[in-house]
Amino acid sequence: MIKTLIFDFGDVFINLDKVGALQNALNLFQLKEFSPEMIACNEAYEQGHISSEAFIAFYKNEFPNLSEPEILDAWNYILRDFPIHRLVFLKQLASDKKYQLILLSNTNAFHIKWIQERVLFYDNFKSQFDQFYLSHEIQLRKPNHSIYQFVLNQNNLNPETCLFIDDTEENILAASELGIHTWHINPETDDIVNLFNVKKDLF
């Protein structure tokens, strides 16, 4: 029996444009692909291992012709709208009190700042969860096993009673390897509000 629901944030609640963001950034940087150094910087920032200032400094050093606003706009390009019906669904879940609700997201300080400034109900959204884990705050990142183990340990959870919902296959596979039930949600065809229809075999 599922007792705990663990949700990703991007493309589960807030819509993302991953393809568009990647192409926009490559166009801006005049590159065909991200360098290993850029990928390492992005991942370090997402885990809170470097500051926002250091993150911007890295990109300004790599691309001295670009301004900080241009770099920030490219970084935040991925973030889109947050449909209100998903908040309604989450609030109903929270009020029912049938499940422990946990958010587990790979994110960073700039993205959260953007969301806080534009998603007017962000605080309301956050308050619906029993635990709210952001990678840059806990300095762990999906799909590393350590982040899932952290959540299990912190909340004294049995993985067999947990369902993890994420749009990224490698994150799903990693959680599955620890015995956690999963739903690999497809943002093109699925919506979190249909959770209990899609995964009815677990409830």
C-alpha cells in the first residue's frame, strides 16, 4: 500500500521547455553542444556547490560578450507556466491527509527566485507538502542514489510504500533500483491530476 507520494517539480507541476531552452542557449552561446565544463558548472550549481555569483562569473568568463541579464534569461528560459488545476489537485491531496507528500526536485537558486516572483501561489504550493527538498539546498542531486536514500532515511520510509513521480527516465530508474514504486510521467500526454487513474494498481 502506498503511504508516501514523492513528486518532482518540473514537468510534473510547473511546465518546462527543455528542448527550446537548450536550443536557445546553444544559439546564444554560438555552440553545437555544451562543453563538459559547462555541464559540470550547471550540475555544481544545481547541487549548491557553487554560489549564484560564481555561476554567473563562470559564464561571463566563458562568454565575455554576454551580459548578466542575457545569461540569466537563457538560464531561466526553460521555465514556463504552472497550471492552477494542478495546485487544486495537490491541495485536495493535502486536505485528505491519506498520504505523506514530499517534493524532490533538481533545481537551483535562480530558478526558484524566478518562480517565486512569477508564480503568485508558490508559497501556497510549497505549504501543501510535508517535506520540500530542493537539490541546491540539500546538496544532493537526482539520479544519484544518495538523494533517494536521504529522503528515505530522513522520513523513516519503507521504499515499498513510496511512489515517486518524475519526467526523467534516469531518475525513475535510479529510484526503482532502491525498491521505490515509480511513475515515469510524460508531460506531452500525462497530467499529475490523473495519478490515481494511471497508477490505480497501486492504490
